[in-house]
Amino acid sequence: MTCCTGEACSLESGRARHPGAGHMRTLLNLIWLIFGGLWLALGYFFFGLLACLLIVTFPFGVASLRMAKYALWPFGSAVVEKPGAGAASAIGNVVWFVAAGMWLAVGHVVTAIAQGITIVGIPVALANLKMIPVTCFPFGKAIVPRSSLAPGQRPLHSF
């Protein structure tokens, strides 16, 4: 089968898979890790550990640890709506935004500006900015591998 680039590609679960796509994601993840991803992931990780100390803030700690994993290696992942998320997720998102989300979003913008200064860093800076919605409102969303998306399923955003 030939695809949009005119090269041969395979069809996995109804979706075209370009040869070398995995290598490009790995390269982008390594660039991401070196130029800001590690520091963002450490910030999420330490906040997650701190939030897990109290029972009341434990859900916020779990959300932060999930974001730490996503911030460490984002390319090849997708953010999708979590089925069954209701009023508790909405309340959690409001509390999260006031307590942490707004400040984490500022961290993402500052990091994106620093990454965008170089030509190599522009795709990584754009990915950094794409993380802001899930950074501000993490409850009611799931971070899944892009390969696990059902045919026709549209993620909120993916890398």
C-alpha cells in the first residue's frame, strides 16, 4: 500500500503506519528529554509525591504522577476523554487549576519559549504548548499510547 508520502506503508488496525515513524518519535522524545522534559517531569513527580502524603490530596498526587510520565516521554501518546468522568472530575479540575494547573501552565510556556529559540527546538516547543490543556485540567482524561486508539477515535491531542 502506498500512502500520502508515496512510500510503502502498512495498515495496522485501520490506520496507516509510516516506516520510520517509531524512530522519529524516539528522536523527538530524546530531544524533548534533554531540552526541558526531564525538568518538567521532575516537577510533576515531586509535586505528586508531596500530594500523595495526605489522603485528601491523594487524587491530585496520582494525576501529577500520571502527568510526570507523560511529560517524560510524550511523543507516541494521546490524550483521550475518560468515560464516566462526572461532577467529581469537574470539581477536581477547578481545585487543580487554582492550586497547581495555572502555575504548571506558566512553566510550560516559559519552557516552550526557551525551546523555541533554536530551530531544532521548535517542534518540541509546540509539543510543550499542546500539553497545557491537560496540565490545567487533568481529571476526566486518560493518556494512552497512540497505537491503542480505536480506528476513527479522535484524541483530544496527540504527539
